[in-house]
Amino acid sequence: MSPNGTLHDAPERALRSLFLGLSQRRSLGRLAVRVPITRPMVGRFVAGETLPEVLVALERLRDAGFTTTVDVLGESVSSAEACAGAAGRYEETLAALAERGLQRNVSLKLTQMGLDISEEVCRETVARVMRAAAAVGAFVRIDMEDHTTTDRTLGLWRELRSLNPESGVVIQAALRRSAADVEALIADGARVRLCKGAYNEPASVAFREREEVDAAYESLARRLMRDGAYPALATHDGRLIGRLLRFAEDDGIAPDRYEFQMLFGVRRDLQAELLRRGQRVRVYVPYGTEWYQYFMRRLAEKPANVTFLLRSLLKEGRGPAA
Ligand code: FDA
């Protein structure tokens, strides 16, 4: 790890690209889900494989003072049956959230809903989930995937938002186009989650240096905090969060006009500290058996995660310590 903790020095960038590349290898994914050694590590980032497991995790987070959004894991789906299956799992999840009196808030990915098959299949599948969510008063966030999906994602959300006004999108600060997208979304009154961006993008469309991504994030976050509709600031970057808190204080922006969002299992210390400081914190809680791609992106984000995994693999290879 570099002294300032950046991911963007050459070896770390190479490691990140390697893991993001591996995240696309379906055969490796099939293998990984069968190897028991990865399970404890996966359990740090994924709340469980089944609905009852995630409900327990959600109750714990609620009792600790957090709000939540649930991601039924899955992406890059290639058959209409799989899309229907994904929509069914969201319906089942939404019904369980309503029944248990838990936060009604879910996040989904368009490639899980058929974007790689056709826009028509995707539109129908997302519409099904949007309607099910509207029926129980749930919020639906459409996650953002790689830059080839940005226009289609924003377009589809604009088309479908009338089905459920409680819905929103995600903007990635790393993309060069995002300043223009944020302006358009502010004008639309859209609910925006701002993140740095988790995909391996070419320099033609994305900033590659950490400083550039962080500067873009800060500027977009300020813009959204000032004029956006209850923006969600999704980051675990403590320094950046510190600067945004100072900005909110200086500008008189009350903590109920925005929320922080963080991933399940990441920077739990910071999540708790923000709550203590009177900030709103929503935890993104993924569950399901299709965890491979999500998990690989989490490994790519922090080289120390990879070292930890390799060390436990080696230890397992040597057998139990005497
Ligand atoms: P950064 O990568 O600079 O990390 C800051 C610090 O956070 C690190 O130094 C480390 O301490 C900690 N950290 C970050 N990631 C970690 C990890 N995996 N394991 C352990 N520690 C870690 N992306 C996207 O492209 N589309 C999307 O829809 C979303 N949605 C989304 C929702 C929510 C709620 C969050 C928090 C994030 C996303 N992301 C996302 C992911 C996002 O783009 C980004 O890849 C990660 O949040 C990591 O970036 P940070 O802002 O945390 O900063």
C-alpha cells in the first residue's frame, strides 16, 4: 500500500485491474462459489445467501441506528428466465421487508434485469420490480454499472420513474461526463447516489488518478448537497467525508438534507462514528448466492483485502497449525 493509501500507484492499479478483470470470468466465479475457503471472507461483505439471513442482518443494523438498502445479488444475466427469477427474488424481498416492518429500500442492477439481452426485456423486468416496490411504498435505487450502460440506465430510469416516484439513480464521480449528468438530474429533481465508481474504465471516459476522482467527487457532492434532492453520499473515504461535513456546516446544510451511504462490512468504525455525530447513515446490504462479481470488486478496491485472502488461503493449504 502506498503511504497515502492510494489505489492508483502503478502496482496497485495493476492489481485492481487484475481483480476487476477476474470479476468478469464466469468460470472462475462458478469455481469460487464452490470453494469453502472464500466463504469467511465473502461473509465480511455479503450479509448471507438467503432471505432469512439478510433479515437478521437488517434487524441488527436497524437496532444499531442505521437505515439500509438491500441488494439481491446478481448481474450480467443472459436469459429471460434468469431475469424473471431476479424480479421474483426482489418481490419476495420487498414483501418480507414490509411484513417485518424493516426499511423498504432496495438497490438493483440493470444487467441483472436483462440489459444485456434487450432493452425491452430489461424495461419489463424493472417495471415489475418498480410496481412491487410502489405497492409497499419502497424506494428503488438503480445502481450504475460500467460506462457503456450509463445512457441506457439514465434513460430507462427516466422512462420508468412514473411507476414509482420513490426511485433514484447513481452517478460515478470517475466518469468525465458526470458533471453534466448531475446538472440534468438536479433539474429533474432526481434522487442521486454519488459514488467514486467501481469499474475499470478507459482514460477516454474516466479520470484515472485518485486526486482527480476525489476532486470530482467533492465538487459533485457539494453541488448535490446544495441543490439536489436528498443526495446520498456513498463513500468510505474519511478525509473526503470530513471535508463534506465542514462544507455542510459552513453552508448551513442540515444533516437531514442528505445521507451518507456505505457498504456492508466496510469501515464499520466510520459508519458508527458518523451516527454518533448525528449524521444519517444507510448501509448497502447485499445478499444472495450470486456474490462473485460483487466480491471481486470489493477485493479490487483495497489491496489489503487481497493480501488477507491470500494469507488465509496459504494457511489453509498448510493445514491446521500444530
Ligand atoms: P476509496 O476507494 O478511496 O476508499 C477509501 C477508504 O475506504 C479506503 O482507504 C479503505 O479504508 C476503505 N475501503 C474502500 N473500499 C473498501 C473495501 N472494499 N474493503 C475495505 N475497505 C475499503 N460503484 C459503482 O460503480 N456503481 C454503484 O452503483 C455503486 N454503488 C455503491 C453504493 C454504496 C452505498 C457504496 C458505498 C459504494 C458504491 N459503489 C458503486 C462503489 C464505489 O464506486 C467505490 O468503488 C467504493 O465505494 C470504494 O470507494 P470509496 O469512495 O470508498 O473510496
